[in-house]
Amino acid sequence: GQDDATGRRIERRFYAKVYRDEGQGQQTHQVLRELWKQARANGEGFTVARPLAYLSGLRTLLQEEAPGTSLEEILLGDGDTTGAVRRVAQALAAFNQGDAPATTRRHLLADQVAVLERARRLLGWACPHLRLEVESIIEGVLAGLEEVPLGPTHRDLKADHIFLDEDRTIFIDLDSFAKADPVLDPAHLLARLAAMPALFSIPRQRARTAAREFAEEYFAHVPGAWQDRLPLHYAGRLLEVAHGFFRRQAPDWPGSVEGLVEEARDSLAGKVW
């Protein structure tokens, strides 16, 4: 622990993360350093957990633990979520429109196509009765996607990867960080919110309201053209989340997969957003 400017004792905890791949560990450490410096310099509405060191020989990242309360914990509580989800939306909009480190990897349209093709294969194998519907959704997504300007993108954003602490919003677990279509981030978070009622004791309407408020706030702070891509990316991300239910053999996974596939179909038809 250490004392702050007022003499109060602040307890800070740290954690270590070991990587199988040396290059990924070094890349993540560099990204975190640059984003942490950027947030401190610009006073952005977001930050990342402070990286302390990368131990190359041990392939280990040392990082300060994120303070505050996770968005997941807030959503699973019984209090009002409006302020929290709108703060997160504003922070993510700033994050997606910021500067990415020069050495950041890129996630291009071809990479996203490969992700969708994997979802097609896995869902077609796990749920043969949904194969034609899944293929129709993916063909619709692929027909609408195009190369767009790339921006800083978390690429694995979910409610337990976001912490709120006083006036700060903190993003963690940036191992998948890349320059990509920024709309992948809100789409992924919204898909995760859609899946929450199948995993946790959260009323469907509570999750739906949080998603609607998040989307409304986020797209008020980014270029208008971004929202046009949301139905496509949301549908694609829902299918990715769906095959995750099968891989984990989550309880009642067939019913959960069917619900997410239906949501993806509605998104492409313009019935969600």
C-alpha cells in the first residue's frame, strides 16, 4: 500500500499473467504502456490497468489490478444501470477514436471473414437444424461488409472486462487489441449483453434496456456512418457468441444458440436497432 496526497492509505494489488507466446506477451505489454500514457496525457474518459513490467524470460506480464467495480457486477445488481452504461459508452467511443500504437497488429476484413466462416462451420456441425439459417445470416453479413478505416479496437469486450472507478472507466484484458473496424467493439459488447440472461440471473428486460441505452449513447459520440455497420457486426458477433455456448456445453446450450441465431436474423432484418 501507499499514502495518497491526503494521507489516506491506498492498497494496490498486482497480478501476473503468463503467456504461451512470447510475441503476444511483449505486444500486449507495449500496447498497454502506450494506452496508459495516452490516457494520462490526454485526460481521456478511459484508461487501462497500469502495466508494471514484462519479464521476457518468464513470458510474464506484471500489471496493477484494475480498481473499481466491473460493469458485469453492476448489471447483476439491483440498482439503476443507466449512468454506468452511458459512461462506458462514452469511454468506448473515445477509446475507438484514439490513437493506436504504431506497431499494433491489424485485423482486416479478410480476418473477420475467417472468423465468420469458423462460426459457420462450428454451428453447422453443432446444430444441423440451424445450418441453412446460419448460412443465410452469414451470407447477409458478408454481402454488407467492406473495408473501412481502422481504429483502436479491443476485440474481446465484455462486461467483466470493463471497470468503473469514480470518474474513470478502465478496460482490461487487451490481448486481442488491434487496428480493426471499431464497430466490432460495441457489437461484441452488445452481443455479450444479449447472452447474459442465459448465463446469469439477470432479467432479460434489464439486459435489453442496458444494451439499448449503451447503443444510444455510443453512437451519439462517433461518426454517423458507424451505426450503419452495427446490424452486420452485431449479427456476426451473436453467431460467435452462440458457438461459444456449444464449446463450453453451457446449460441448455441448444436453446441459447437458437435464441442468439434468431436475434442475429432480426438484426439483419432491421428489427433490433
